[in-house]
Amino acid sequence: MSEVKTNKISPATGTAFTLGDSGDTFTVPSGASIVNSGTATGFGGGKVAQVVMDVNPTTDSFTTENTFFEVCTLTITPTAASSKILLMGTLNSDCTTVDGVMQMYRDINSAGNALIGQPTNVGSVQYGISGLGAHRNGYELMTASIHYLDSPSYTLTDAIVYQMGIHRVGTTTFYINRSYSNTGSAGEHTTSQLIAMEILA
């Protein structure tokens, strides 16, 4: 078997380069990597390039009115130029009255937070990417969940930060990952999770 070593292969004419012929098989050995710094086409869109997850296992509470309280946050750096980001999250909380919504923020290269997935024509009402259910008896958690396909505008090497949390309105105290009447022997403790998947175009 012959071996050719070179640092770059370019087309002799034009800008197109063909690797092999129909029916050929090219093997990438174990430990080798293929790095894509452009747009990959013809590989079948929809494949998952990477998965990033943040899990918040701690209990917490907050009382500041008209504020966003971050529960989960993660950073994902796309590996291709035209990928989308599939977000899946579960947020567990409780309060004495339903007085808040789940919100999701995106920040690309520290350019500033942008609220994503919000409804239109909201007027003066609370708005977010998901609701928080309804309080029952003080010992049961409210669970908000999302499945959202984000199409951010970015360039390669951009780090995208996603934050999932609660926007609180009014005077209600929100409890994170626990029921508000939790006494240690009654009620519930859980975790909240946020997952981001890079979906190739």
C-alpha cells in the first residue's frame, strides 16, 4: 500500500475537488478527527454534532419582584456554520400562588441577553417560553418543560450561552427544586435540567 503525505490538496482548475470514485470507501482511523470549519452538505441533515447539559441539583428561593432568576445555564460552541440548537429543559419550582413564568435567554459571545421563544402580542401580561402549572396543596412541585429549536445567527468559534429560569412578578416567594411547604419529612426535592443539542443542517 502506497502512502502520500502532503499539507494541502487543491483542485488543478476551478474550485471543486473530487475525492475518489463512486463505490470507494474512505476510512478514518481510530483517534483521528475531521474538523469542519465551513458548511457541510450532502451528509444528511439533522444529525447531532454535540450535546451539552447543565443539571441544577440544589434547592433555592428568591423574592425579588419583576426579576429573572437563573436556574440552569450552559455554553455550546457550534462546530458547523449553519447548525440549529435544540433545547430541552425541565424546571421544577413551587410558590404560594402562580405568579411567574419560565423564560429562556440566549447570549452570543457576551453581546447581551436576548429573550427567546416568547409569544407575540403579550401586552402587559407575563410572558415566557413555558408556564409554571398551578399550585395545589403546598407539597407538590410545579414543573415547566420546553422543547425549542433555536436558529441563532452566529459565526464559527462563537460561544452561545443559554440561561433557563423564572421571571417572578408580584410578592410570591419562589422555591427551586422543592415544594414551598417542604419540612424535610414531607414534600418533594428534585433537580432541574437544561440540554442543548447542535443539529447539523
